[in-house]
Amino acid sequence: MKIHEYQARQLLAEAGIPVPGGTMVTSISDATNAAKTLLDGGATLLVVKAQVHAGGRGKAGFVKLCRSLEEVTEAATFMFNNPMVSVQTGPEGLDVTKVLIADGVDIESEFYLAITMDRANGTNALIASSEGGVEIETVAHENPDAILTQRIDPLAGLQEYQARQLAFDLGFTGSQVRQASSIMMKLAKLVDETDASLAEINPLIITPGSDGQVMAIDAKFDFDDNALFRHPNIKEMFDPTEENDSELKASEFGLNFIALDGNIGCLVNGAGLAMATMDIIKLHGGSPANFLDVGGAATLEAVTEAFRIILADSKVEGVLVNIFGGIMKCDVIAEAIVSAAKEVGFTVPLVVRLEGTNVEAARKILKAAEMDIPTMQTATDLEDAAARVASAVSAVC
């Protein structure tokens, strides 16, 4: 689960990590009022930042530095009335419904700081770079030596000596070493306490002057969905407006749905089978529009809803059902196909490959429904199924 920057700032502040003051607003008038409060309080520089679950806001013009009430109102008006389009959003962009109005700070130096899973070692790792303020992927590609890493022991946690050494290696000096290492320790504790899968501060900055303060001015958090039951306060931060409608609908029925860019819908059981199904579709010249994993314990109602979700996608010009029944029974899938045909209707080619538990019963169900589902074909194996659906979609196009 992802959260917005203003929520990430809140978590950092509660953990004792210095962040600039700010207010999230949902309208132009609220933005103006929030800015007036900050300016009346002595602020001379404000930053207006769109709150969306995508990067590239600055390059897209959705982060604005403002020095007057009029500039804030103008920036907020632009953001609320235009979709944000960046390399991470696609050409359609994302609508902005929330904006952060925050204190601006002068910056002397920028750093990158993050904690995430090191899959090679099976532990969390503290990752840092003296080249903050830019995409870490760019730094990793162009100057990999600028990225420093400290493994975090899963039992002992991050040690103070590790944080201090990393602060020195990044170039912090004097009291800033203590400030930076303290932020690292607090961030590691926050990750451990919240089951975060990613905690990123970019940039971590030093304000100008010999007594410059180390603080976080932008942050990003991802959380393990499977651990949210332990963290109701974080679960409340979920913003459904930032999610794909079909993915949300699928989650209500315990289904896993991932939208893609092709034109062949895929209904499968199991992530590994989904990957293999998409690969073989591509091998035969097709392109997956999504994959929808019904798992092993989906009910007839849930599987019927899965077909409804797939067929609601206007890009879908054909559907491939590939089920290897273990816990998931093939006859349940067959009954769901018949149910979906009655409730939704299949107007696009449907290719079905079933194997495993109760497959003979499933084949009888499908055989009896052939007259009612004229677009349906049954396949002997996965390769046959992929070839059939790719050919059928190609013929339709």
C-alpha cells in the first residue's frame, strides 16, 4: 500500500524526524487560506506540491515554489484543474485532488536516504547517496559508486555505529553527523514498527550556514498489505482515488488484478501460471491486457466477478482462461464461465484451457454450454490455448 507525501511527512514527524510544516488541502480556497496562515506566521517561501502516487512531479510542473499568496493561488488553480502527466503516469495523466502547502526551506546540500529489502541477502538495507534530489535509478545507472549501503541485521536492527559511519561517508561534518545518524536510526525503527516495505527520504537536506539543520523535505512509503491488520492507523491512510478501479473491485472479492496495455484478458490461478500464460501469449504474437489471478479458494461468485472485471475493460478483444486446478476446482471455473455468459455475455473470443481437479466434470459443463457461448473454444494445452486466442483476436482486428 502506498501513501501520499503529506502522510509520509506525518509519520516522519511522529518518529521525531525534522520535516517542514505544511497542510494538505483539497480546494483552491483552502490552499489560499493555508498559505495565508503560513505567511502570517513568518514564512517567506512556500512550496505547493500535488499529492499523487507517481513520481516526476517537479518535471511535470506540479511542484511550485511561491513567495506570495497570489502565486500559491495560481499554482493550486493549475494543479486542481489539470491532470499531472509524467513518465510514470502514462499520457492520460492523474487527476489531482489533494495538494500540500508547505514551508519552503533554503537548501545547501541534498542527499538520498532509503530503507528497503535487499533480496540478495534477505534483509533490509539502508541505502544512501550524496546525490539526492534526483531519481535514484539515474544515480545507480550513471554513478553507481555514489550509492552506499548498510545491511540491517533482522534481529539487532540498525546499529548506531553503522549510522555514524554512513553519515561520515556521505560527507556530513560536525553536529550534522549526529543529526543525520539520528534520522537514520529513527527511520529504521519506523520501518520496523510499521512493516514498511520501502521508506524513502529524497531529498534529505542540510540548510545553509555553519549550524545548518538536517531535515527531510520529501518522503515516500510503501507498506506490506499483509501486515496492515496490525496497523489500523496506516490502513486508514489508504486513498482509493489513487488506485485502479478494477484492481479495487477485484480486491473486494479476494482477487488479484493487474492492468496491462494489451488486448487479451487472462484469467488464471497462481502468479507463476499467470507469468507463464502472458509469456506464451507474447510468444504467439498476442499482447496481455491484464492478468487476473483467482487464487485457489475463489467462490463461484468471485470467479463470475472476475469475468465481469475482465470484460469491462474496453481494450479486451479476447479472453484466455488458463486454470491448473489444485485447490481451485475446474468445475467451479466452468460454472463461472456459464454464469458470466448469462449475466455479462461474451462478445469477444473466449479460449478455455482447464486441467486438474474435477476437469472431466468441467469439460461436461462447457460441452453442454457450447450453444449458449458461441465465441468459446476449448484448448488441449497452454500452447494450443495461446495460439488460438492470439489467432482469434488477430482475426477480429
